[in-house]
Amino acid sequence: MTNAPRALLFDLDGTLVDTAPDLARATNALRTHHGLEPLPYSAIRAQVSNGGSALVTLALGLEKLHPEHDAARRFLLDAYGEAVAVESCLFPHLERLLADCETRRRPWGIVTNKPRAYAAPLIDALGLRPGALLCADDLPVRKPSPEPLLAAARQLDVPPDACWYIGDHVRDMQAARAACMTAVAVGYGYIEEGDDYHSWPADLWFETCDSLVAALLETA
């Protein structure tokens, strides 16, 4: 085990919060709007971390440069924005971890490529109180750039090398490494079929949320 973290930073979708049910509903609303049958939940879940454009491509087969892609993406995001926290919830055991952070005064935050218009209402609805929140539109760059992670560390007043950044996508690990943070990959998130999260440039790997929480509680 690497050095105990003074602060924790989390990716949002697929790492801290299970947002796939609400995003799946919005994706299938787009399908229904175009007269198509709903997609299986598992197919949508695997694409959630890739963002709205990827969900449009999955739902309708429209690549980003297709002239109808942007309108479809707006429809999907509008549908999602109307109900960002109907079924979304913290992954199991993370509530216990965040409560422990509060008790021990270990700061924690969120760095996400999700726009603030959707991230902030979701976080509020779940009653979360991160010490730092960096969203897709807060800076000119987003992950895999390290800048959002570094900005979050400054907000928490913790040196980057004393932070763990936890995520479910290879870009999370790339950003963490570039920021000189401990890169922590989780296997319970929204990982595409055939993508081996053990191949990502991480420092630590946790297959389950329970094992991640157990390890972090031991380092407190």
C-alpha cells in the first residue's frame, strides 16, 4: 500500500455516484423520440463515462460530426437535466467512507468531466458536501489534463502528492499521474467490455467498492 492520503479526490459518474440509471432513462427517451426500441441497460451503462456524445452515438448511430448529432445531444441532456437524481445514488459503502472523512477531518472533493449544470444539482440532491468541486466547464481544459485535479488540490489546501485521485476511466489515471497524485483505478464503474482496467497507468487497483473503502478506512 502506498502512503496514506491526506485528501481524497473522486471522479463522479461511475466512481462516487451510480448515475447510470438516470442517464439510461434519458438515452432511451432519445431512442423513443426517434421511434426506436429501448436499449438494454447494460449497453448504456458501459458508455456513461464517455459522456453525452457517446450516448448519442450509441442511441442513434450518429457520430459527432453528423449534422443531427448536436440536436440529439441537446435532447438527451435536456431529458437528463429534468431528472438527474431520481435513481442515482452513492455506490455501496461510500457513504461510510465520506462520514469517516468528516469525522477525521480528511478533506475530499470531486473532479468530473460532467458539466456543472448537471453535477451541482446531483450533488445537492444527494446531500454531498465536497470541499472542492471541479466540473467540465470550470476551466478551459478537462481530464486527462491534470489542471482540474491541481485546482481541486489547491481548494483543499493539500499538496497534490498527498492526494489520491480515484476513477473508473483511463483518462482519470492519466490525469492523476500528470498531477503527481496517487492514481487509483476502480473496477466497479462504467468500464467498456474488453477494457482491462488493470492495464491503466494506475498505482492501485480495486475491483470492488467494498475493498476500496476498507483500504481507505485502514489508512485514516
